[in-house]
Amino acid sequence: MIFRLFILTIGFGLAVSGGISSIAYLNLIVAGHGLDEYLAFVARRVECYLLPAGIGSFG
């Protein structure tokens, strides 16, 4: 039980960290870049991969 709670906490932290990074990079669209450039930039950033990793650890 404690181990599952620990994994849940780690996964939640990863998901929050990756989500905040992805949302913060949305400012690129406001700065004049297109959606395709945003997606290409996010695909190259390591911290944005934390969001799917954190969501995947919930299952």
C-alpha cells in the first residue's frame, strides 16, 4: 500500500512538472510562432516528456 502511494506521488509530481512546462511554452504561440512550431519545440524538450511519463505511472 505504501509503495503504491509512493508511485502515485512520484507520478503526480512528474505529471504536474511536465504539464507546467508544456503550458509555459504556450507563450511561444503568443510571441508569433505557429502551432506547428510549438509542437516541434515541445517535442525536443525533455521536461515536456514528464507529462506522459507521469500520466502513464497512474495506470
